[in-house]
Amino acid sequence: QVHLQESGPGLVKPSDTLSLTCTFSGGPINSYYWTWIRQPAGKGLEWIGHIYANGGTNSNPSLKSRLTMSIDSSKSQFSLKLTSVTAADTAVYYCARERPYFGSGSCLEYWGQGMLVTVSS
Amino acid sequence: DIQMTQSPSSLSASVGDRVTITCRASQTISGCLNWYQRKPGQAPKFLIYGASSLQSGVPSRFSGSGSGTDFTLTISSLQPDDFATYYCQQSCGVPHTFGQGTKVEIK
């Protein structure tokens, strides 16, 4: 059974760095992308970016300048750091396992439960 | 970015009804289209990938179709467990973008 769980501070001050970790279990690290998604209250889902087992990444251009993703296969964890946060970064953050499929597609087949991160002083 | 537009944004239906949700991409995305179900307080559940392939364990009353820019999610006979919000997502272009969601409510 594949399981993912987000962890990190639930409250971050404006201009600080938001740091989250996702711990996963129940499957191999290779052959998948490891992905972050967020949803601000009352708004839609936003794909933040993903990282492959070899450390390769793709990220949302709207966040790319502030975003760092990393992966630690020995701990079965991957992480997100978002710098210079504002209230607009307040959202429920999800981690997910993303499976490539035929052609160039991929799908978010397993999700964590999500974690609310509030940016406020 | 590829924009994904779902319609309707909400609908009311009864148990047993056939429900159809559409998703339109702002440019051709071939078959890189996924559907998810979201209930309040829960993480999204993955339903369909590649526009029409049903994820293992998803009831057969769910089906997907379409290609290019126009896609459809159909629930053949709505069940009480199906009242939720449904999202489409394209995964051909970075960033992978979602539709705004369609809320299926009880009539």
C-alpha cells in the first residue's frame, strides 16, 4: 500500500522560507515523479512541480525563481522549499506520486492527505 | 500555460442519473488528460488517465473520452458516494494544469 505524508511548519512568516517534507512508503522510488500540488482556500488546484529519483526537476514557471525541490532516497523523502513567501502562498499543500504513462502523459495516482500552511505574521 | 476549462462549474443530479462533465484545453493535448474526484476534507482520488483509461479499483460507471482539446467524464448511474467535486488535469505541458472543478450536488 502506497502512503505519503506531508510534514513541516503550519505557520510561516511573510518573507520567510516555507519548507515541507513528504515521506513515502509502499513502493519504489524509481520510475515515478514525486510531486507537489497546492490549493489556496476557495481556489483551484495548482501544480507546483516534481522531482525524479535522479534529482531532475520540472517546476511551475510562476514559482520557479523561489522554488527548490530535493529528494533523499535513503530516507524515502522528498522536500520543497519556497522562499520569500507572502499571504498568496497560504494553501493546503499536497505531495503525490506521479506515474508516467504512454506518450508523454503522467498521472497523480497517490496523494498525501494535505497540510495547511498559513503565511502570517 | 495550457488553460483547462470545465463545464458546468456545478450541477444538481439525482441518484441513478447519467452525469456528463466536459473539459476543454486551450491547445491540443493529445491524450494527456486525467480526472480526479475530491470530497471535502479529503485528498483528491485518481479516477482516469490517458483520457479514457480507468484506474484500477475505480467503478466501471465512470468513463472518460475525448482527444485533442475536448474531453468528457461520464458517470453512467450516479451513486450516493459520487457526490463530490471533479477535476480534469492535463499533463502534456509544464506546468501541468487543472480545470477549476465541477461540483456534483444532490438534487
